[in-house]
Amino acid sequence: MTSEELQNIVLQAIELGQTGKTKACNKELRKIYATLKTNPLILWESSHISHLGKSLLLILHLDLIDDEEKSIGLVLLAYLFLTKGIRNEEQISETDLDEIFRIRKDRILLLRSFDDFFVDSLQEIYYANDKAPNREAYNDQRKAVLSRVPYMQFSDIYEIEQDYPNLRDDEFLLDTANYIELDDEINSENIREAKLLHDVLFKTSLQKLKEGKIIY
């Protein structure tokens, strides 16, 4: 399959999913998954890379992959593709506010829906040189890194607020912001840490993908 053909299938799958045509959507999503199995970076330099990430969100939410390890891999792929889309938009002199709003919202949705799927990768980042000596310490590490995921969500909410102070009255985003702020007092240091964590997670996950270390 060519990149142009895949782009069309991705857009079609998203449209079918949004209009509730699940059976037809699933058919297209399986084509996308099969293509990514052979060439995960086929749309890496495409302006449609974030849409590819959204299509993986659909695969995950529709439970098309009944394997936890592969689902974790797909979550990382979706994260990579959405983050690449955000980076592309940030590099444009005149950012499309509607587009970057859409991508950031999708990334928040991914992080909120599958927060525990990020634990292994975050633990590798935070404790690269501090291997847990026992099960209790190992579980404490995992609990600690899981607590950082809401900050990663909130850093995107913060960026959206710079353009849309009321988050465009989006119920999901408002609910997410309120949920996080009820549990934690977010400050500028938390947001800086989250942005750094986004950068490191993106770079390390991309390297793992290139080395064939992400199973999906």
C-alpha cells in the first residue's frame, strides 16, 4: 500500500467511526493495522500523521486487538503519531488552531484512557539507573510514575487554554481539568516537568520503534 492510499483509508476510517458505521470502520482499521505491521513509519513525514494516531485510538477503543502487550504497543504508536502531529503544527509559522486543538485533545484522551499503559515506558525513563531491589519498591516506582500522567494531560490543557481560555466549552476537557485539579495542585513546575517528560517519552519511544522493540 502506498502512503497516499493509506492516508485515504485513515480519513475514511475516522469518518466511518464518527458516523457510527462500526462494521465498515473496523474493516478499514484492520487495513491500517496490517500496513503498520510492515511499515510503522509510512506516514511519518505526512501531514496526516496525527490522523493516523487518531485511527489507532479507534482501534484501541473498539478493542480490535485482544492482546495487552500489543495494545500497549499501539498506545505508544498512537502517542508517537499524535505528538509528531503536534510538533509539526508548532513548527508552522501560522499554526492552525483548530487542528492543534484537535490533536492535543486526542492526546489527552489517549493519556486519560490508557494511563496505565504508559507505566512501563515512564518507569524506564524515571528509574533507568535505579532498579527496584524488591517487589515493594518496584510497585512504589510504578505508582510514582503513574501519578505523573495527569500532569502530562494537564500540560496539553494548559497549552489549549493559551488560545481558548474556556477550552472551547469542551465538556471532556473541562471534566479532565477539573478532575486533575481536584486531586493535585498544579503549578508551573509540574507543567515544565510534564513538557520535558513528553519530549523524553517521544524520543525514547521513537528510538524503540526504530529498533523494533515495540510490539504491536
